[in-house]
Amino acid sequence: MAQISLGQQEFMSDNDTYFGTDDSSCTPDAASTQLIFTDILNFSTTVAESKEKKTKYKMCAWTKDGAYGITAANKNYTLDMNTDGDITERTE
């Protein structure tokens, strides 16, 4: 998640906005995970698809009012990280 957060900073400097859905939350799935790999971490589509299939967590990103959040989830846990780097954990 820290690497994605750093990628958000770079995305902001390049695009004058953070990457993610325009909301204060998101639901991680395969498509949103691949978008993080391609749009934030700059992997090719082929590499992103491969990494998404291997990762233990599905991820997504949201942005609202100049802030962003990253959510990563698997069957048992959900992790949320905000702009300040604060991480909260929830068990399912």
C-alpha cells in the first residue's frame, strides 16, 4: 500500500488530481486492481493482468475533496489507508 501511496503522489504531480473513483470509498475487484497496477504503478496491461491474478488482495482507490484512500481486501481482511498514511484493518 505504501508503494501505491507513493504512486498517488506521482499521479497527482502529473495530473493535478489523485487517481480513483470520485467517492469516499470503493469496492476492490479484479478490474480496479488492474487499474492500480497500470495507472498508478505504470505496469503494462499484460503485467498488470498477471500481477492481479497472483495478488492475495484485490485493491481500489478513491478520491474526494483533495484526499485519497486505498482499500485492499481478501476473504478475511480489509485494509484502508488514507492520505495521511493511517491504516485501519477490518476482519470479515
